[in-house]
Amino acid sequence: MTSTLEADDQAHAGETPTAPASFEPVRLPRPTAPRVLVVANQKGGVGKTTTAVNIAVSLAQGGLKVLVIDLDPQGNASTALAIEHGREHASVYDALVDGASLADLARPAGEVDNLWVVPSNVDLAGAEIELVSQVARENRLRKALDALPGLDASAEDRFDYVLVDCPPSLGLLTLNALVAAKEVLVPIQSEYYALEGVGQLLETVELVRANLNPDLEISTVLLTMYDARTRLSAAVADEVRAHFGERVLSTYIPRSVRVSEAPSFSQSVIAYDPYSPGALSYLEAAREIAVRGAAMGEAEGGPAEPVTEPVAEAEAVVVTEAEPVHAPEPRAEADADPAPGAGPVVSEQRTAPITVTVALRPVPASVASTTSTASTASTTSTTSATVPAPAAVPVGAPHASTPAAPEEGPA
């Protein structure tokens, strides 16, 4: 069973994970002030909850204090972090509807230090109806966060990151998250349908900026479910990078069976299989986010704070010999004619190139100017595995272990 899953995982990811030779504790730079990021995309199935959970765990393992707010009535983030979220337990519903304190609702994630969770439950599904008649209903989450002592930038034990997992819609719950935060992290599946919803999300973000939260910006875009074997994934990645520029993380998340299996064990993929391509990619994506956040703090007038709390050796899952996963550049040679005498090339479909064109609304210059260039910053620890492009296999070419037959002379 295990070998079958591993083979399927490697086939989908387009890479073979290699066990690291050595480990060292992960240490990520601390931002100068708490960062509140909303993980949002109204398209379902793009990896919002998976991204929120695994980025949060990766940041926490890096010595940063992280709070996850599960704003999805399905409560999948709570499940993945092993937090009980039945109707008998207090949840974020109590904060939005009854004004309960988030400090009283937050619970520590059992197996991960520095990570706290405000769970969700099915009662949250009725919160939108209950809040319709309330005054300033879109500000409920912002008021709850403003009253949270852990978001005081001068506090020593403050939270460094707050990740809000949103439902797959643009309703009142998502609106509360957008009003409460300053940054949006958008996971985009490497398929065409996922691109269609991005335009609607951009329009919503612009409306919120204009009317409710002028500080809101899309600061981070992460490509998920990337299949390096297909030209469609590369075409979608090119389209996303052309629009969002440097806000797109250089790391992408490959398709991985391990990522899908982990929630069934109430674990993140980081804990479930730290050597898998998905785990390594999320660790590297979290490193990029932390480095960019530290650079943004320095640009605003203050140096990034070093991590003062020691990181336990047992939590270290950094691969020192791995390279970051970068989306491959389009390869012109893949469409070139084969060498004389070689058989036809077998790879993905070699018909007319796939063109993905989606009308995305332009991003205001004020948002684009805030993009940090820290994604190119060097770091001493690297936490992702390289996804090599599949090699073309000539049909009919002699096997490496079989000597080629001698050519016959003229009759």
C-alpha cells in the first residue's frame, strides 16, 4: 500500500523525493509588527485551507508565533490541526455574533509549538443571517482583532502572523476577513477555471479598498496543484506571473498525494511526511513569506526582529541539500524536431500550443508599488525539493543496457 502511494505521489509531483543527509533548526526572521493575512479565493478546491494550515505550521516551526482563525463553517482547518470543533465547543462564531474575546477562544495546537487556533463549527453557517440586521456587521472581526492583546506590536509575546482561512465564497464572512486584514494571500490552482475566479476576487478587493479598508492589498500569490508534466500548468503560471509580477512566490506547490492524505490523520503534511515534495514546498513558501515580511518591515523604517526563542531540534525539518522548487521556464527545445535517426518524441500532447487568456482587472499602482523584492534574498536554509522536468524518451531508441546492432553494409 505504501509503495503504491509513494509511486502515485512521485508521478503526480513529477519528482522523486530524496531523504536529506542532515538537519538544522529552522529560524525565520520576525516581522517588525504582526502581519494579518487572509487566505481567500472564492473558487473552491484551490487549496485555501491546505495552504493556511501548512504555511502556519511552517512559520511556527521557524520559531514564529502564529494564530490561525478558521472562518470556514466546514471547520477543515480546525480538523487538520487536531482541534475539537463540535457545537459544544466555543468557536469564532462567539466572537462574531456575541462579541467574545479571541484570546479566550484561541487554543494551542497540541503537536505544534507556537501555534494557536480559533476553531470554527457549523454554527458559523448561520452567522451571516444573524448579522444581517446588525450595525457595522462587516467590522465584527476587525473589532475582535483590535481587542486581542497578542496583536500589540510592543508586546514581547505578541503574535507574528495571523492567518484567516476563508470559506469559498465572497459573502459576509469573507468580507469580515478582508476588512480586518491588511494583506491577502491568494492560492491559485494551476488550471484554467481557477483563473476565472481571480478577476472577481480582484474586483472585491478593490471595492473593499475603496469603501472599507484602504490598507488592504494582495501581497502574496501562491500557485498550487502544479503539475510540471503539463504545458497547461506552465501556461497558467505564466499568465499569473504576467499579471501579479513579483507578488507570486517563486515556490509552487506540486500535486502530491501526501498533501491530500495528511488531513485524514488530523495533521499537516509537514508532520505527516516532512520529506514529501508538498511538505518541502510549503516550508520553502513559508520561508519566502517570512523573508518578504521582514524586508517590508525594514522598508517601513525598522529592522526585522531576530527570533529569540530557541527552536527545538525535534521540530527541525529543514533539508540543507535541497533546492527551492521553482516553476520551470517554458522550454523551446521541447517542441524542436528530434535529432536525425531518432524515433518520435513521447511526451505530453504535442499539438498546437495551449493559450490561456483571462481578462483580469488591472491592479492599482499603489498596490503594485508595495511589492517586496525580498523573494530574491539569499538564505542559509533551503526547504524545498527541485522538480526536474521529465525527459523526452525516443521511441525505438536502444536501451542503455542493450548494445546497438551493427549497421549492415550495402548489398
